[in-house]
Amino acid sequence: MTQKSITDALRAQFTADLAEFLAQKYDCDVCKVATGSLMIPAVDLAGEDRWIKFSVIIPKEASEENGSDGYALAQEYDLKVKAAEECARKAAEKAAKAKAKSKEFSEE
């Protein structure tokens, strides 16, 4: 067996499992649109018909040693989200202070 055939078999198994889960969970048609890619119909909050796409991707390089495994990438993403939240919080504080100062200045 080649590495490609092993990867292809793993992708096929997870794609099939995902298709089965989606069909059961959402009671919908699951459309295979490419190798490792599925789409399902959905209705958004505005009542519009939409499509959701799922892709099963098996990275060639995903190791703990170089920080490209799922745990390391999840931790990196979490840090980015927290940094963005902190930045937004500081911007909101700054805007609130500026607004209060402007209001204070206009009352004088």
C-alpha cells in the first residue's frame, strides 16, 4: 500500500461517516460534490435556502514537533480569538471614553 492509498482510504471512511451523520442529524440529502467534499441544503434565519459545504482534509504534515498538529493549531487559534476580543474590548473602552469626554466638553 502506498501512502496515497492509505490517505485516500482514511478520507473515504471519514467522508462516509460524516455523510451518514449529517443525513441522520439533519434529515436531509447529502450531496457528494468532490472527493472528500459534501454539501447539504439548509435554511438560514431569513428563511432563504442555502448550502453548507463540508470538506475532509488530511494534511500531509501535521506533527506535534513542528506545531502543525490539531492541538497546537487549536491553541494558536484560541490565542488569536482571545487577542481579537481583547483588542475589540479596548477599542470599545476607548470609544466610550472619547464619547464621554466629548459629551462633557459640549456641556461646558
